[in-house]
Amino acid sequence: VTDPRSGSAQLEVDQLDPQIALMIDSLKPGAISQPQVFKQPTGELSTRIVLLKSRTEPHKANLKDDYSKVKNVAKAQKEQETLETWLQEKLPTYYLKIDPEYRDCEGLKRWQAAAGVE
């Protein structure tokens, strides 16, 4: 099982399907679970067997053990900053019409200010 967002094989328990989390709870690294029948999103019944390759003890994030996570967070922050900068630069040159129903929306206040909407 890999994290679909990062592609990492290191997953936190809260990212797992609850049934898989229960399966691996009693497994030791290198152990294989008993077959388990489960229902796929399509409604079909399937069977899964889980091999627990390794278990990482909880720890504070560090570059040695969590490089891919730190890299993904830094990349996401950089993308967000770049988008914000671009928006702040472009908004004054665009016409922005906000439906009166949403004029008091806190999430739109900064867009209104940047676009000169009163």
C-alpha cells in the first residue's frame, strides 16, 4: 500500500483503511496476515493478504527519516506562495464581480481588496 498523494510506502495508521489498520496491529515486521474478505468500492468482494515489511516507531519529523514528507510540504508551501503572489499581481487588472449574497464572505475579503472591489 502506498500513499496516493506522495507515493511513499510509509503510511501513518490514520491514513490506512480501518480494516487494514486492525490487520497490521498484531503483525510483526516480516509477518503475513490471514486472508481477509473485503468489499471494493465497486461492490465486488475481494480478498487481501498483507505483508508488514517494517514498522516505524513514532518520532519527531527529521530529514533523515521523513525527507519525502518534508519535501512535499515545502513544495506545497512554495506552490501556494507562488499562486498567492501571482493572484496579488493579477487581481488588480481583472474585473471581479461578487454576488451580493457573498460580499461578506471572509474568504473573499482579500480578493475584493486586491481587485479594488468595495
